[in-house]
Amino acid sequence: MALRINDIVPDFTAQTSDGEITFHDWIGDSYAILFSHPKDFTPVCTTEFGAVAQLADEWAARNTKVIGVSVDGVEDHKKWKNDISKYAGVSAGFPIIADEGLAVSKAFDMLPAEAYLPDGRTPADSQTVRSVFIISPDKKLLLSMTYPMNVGRNFAEVLRALDALQTAAGHGVALPANWTPGGDVVIPVAVSDADAKAKFGEFTTHFPYLRTAQLPK
């Protein structure tokens, strides 16, 4: 069954480059970002994992844990981390799940149930394992994005999306196209003008269904 927004994400126990985890317990009271890739020691994914490592302080500031998943094994992950750290210029401090049996990839609907890894496989055999999942502290899927193998993921956009999700949840608002922190927010239609005035002070009515305002300082 497909994994949809607001579904509780699958729980699982798996080996990682940092030891065994049970996923829901590992998330704890944090937000989590699970990002996947089809094979270790591949060029685009090395740049992506480096980008995630460079954002370590940003994830921590947002109470967010990051974890990779690959269909290779723990020993390959540990060796690959050395390349990632060398490329990024910082330590790759996050764990990488060893999904050699494809259980996690299938549970998150990245591969079909009948998928398997053939002998002498290439990244093309698991190319759909190129996704990002943002998960709430209550273990619900908030956002997912899937990329092709030849286009690197934009982790600045992942960070922006995380900010938007946390802002929306924390303030009961929606966020417009291209929103960045500090920009105007969208007042939900269900909020009356009187309540909007009390909460936001001044706001702009573009249409009866579209009102924007600055968040209170």
C-alpha cells in the first residue's frame, strides 16, 4: 500500500553504520528526515550526503535527526562515510541504514514488493530509492520528494520545507509559494477576520479566500 501524507510511517529494526536502531524509538520526540539512495560509492549521492553533513548545525537547531538508507551493507557504509567526510570537509555524523534485504525500501514504497537485487547489480536496479521523507515527532509523514538518479537533491529546499512545516504546525498558518522564514504567511480560511485581527494585527485581503500577514514578533 502506498505511503501517504499524514500516515504513520513504518517502524522497523535495522542495522546502521552506527549500530542497531528501532526507527520510531530512534526518532523519539524529534522531527526526522530519512533520505535514501540506490548504492554506495556513487557520484551524485556522495555530493548529497556531503550536503547533509554540512547542514548538521541547521538540523540540530530545528530538533531534527537525519538518517540515510542504502541497499548496501554496514561495512560499505562505514568506508563510504570516509569519502563523504573528505568531500564535504566535515564529518558525516549521521547513521546510514543497511537495507540489503530491501525491507525499508519496500515499506516506504520506493520499490515494489517483488523487487530483488540481482548479482552484479548497478544503481539502475534500485534507482527509485532516491527519496526524501520528512517525519513529525508523532511519526507521521509530512512530506516526500523523489528524484531521478542524475539530478542531485536540493537540501536547501529540504531545509526550507522543514522550516515551513514547523512554522505551519507552530502557528496554525499556511505558507505561500516560495515562502522563506520572515515572509508573509497565509491565514487559514476558517479563521474569521476578527480572529485574524486579534492574532496577527494588520493583514492583507487579496481575495475573500486569500489573506496574508506577518507572524507576530
